[in-house]
Amino acid sequence: MNILFLISGYLLPSSVRKRGVANFTTHRLLRLVAPLIIAIFILNNITPIAGIFIPNSTVFGIAFNELPLNRIGPQWFLLVLILLNSTYCLWITIRKSKFIVDNIKPLPGIKSWLMSAIILGTLELIMGCFSGFWSDLKNSNFDGLGYQGMHL
């Protein structure tokens, strides 16, 4: 999943430049937010609701108001992608200047990739070992992000 976020981030500036911030945002709302809403409120709720009627299920006999409804679940990556795209578009909007995508400049070298990996690995270690951030997310409606977030 990490490599897909990397590819998305690499291609994001040229896509925003080609479409414009407003058009890009509208396009992303249709392509990412709509499926996320459908998945959270319909697909992720079908299993717990159906489980009420199946005698051997883990939620059989649980009251409807105690069901784990409206959880992010496996769609956590859509939420993260929406947040990353929104952050970039906000940054471009705040700058209010024309941004240039330099296609002539080569990809970063191995030193840059290695430094990024070390910094991100250190942050992951700190967040995983010295804080309850991911475990708190596991016990919330953002459970999917809590289970997978430590691997971002």
C-alpha cells in the first residue's frame, strides 16, 4: 500500500496542474468520497445487521444500538488518500501563485529515499511504541486505520 501512496503523491502535482485545483477537487470528491460514504454506511453495516439474525454469528443477540456500525474498516486507505490530496490542494490554494512541475529534474537519489525511510521509520516506532495512538484508533470508528495505520 505504501508504494501506491508514493506513486499517487508523485503524480499528484501534474494532475492538479493539468486540471486546476477546483476541477481536481470536484473530480476527487466523485472518485474517492462517494465510494467511501457508500462503503461506510452501506457495505460495512450489512454484516453486523445481518449477523443479528444468524444464530452462530458473533453479534447474534446484541442490541441494535450496540452494533459496531459506521466503521471505516478496510476503506482506511480512501480516507488517507482524501486527506493527503486535500492537504496538497489546500497548500496550493494558500500559496496563490502558479506552481511549476519540473519534469526535467531527475527523481531523488538513493540518499533522499534512505533519509525519508529512516525518518518515517523513526516516527512509526515512536507512534507505535511510545504512544497509544494506533491502539486508540483500533477502538474507535476508525478501526481500519488503527490496524493498518502503523504500516503507513
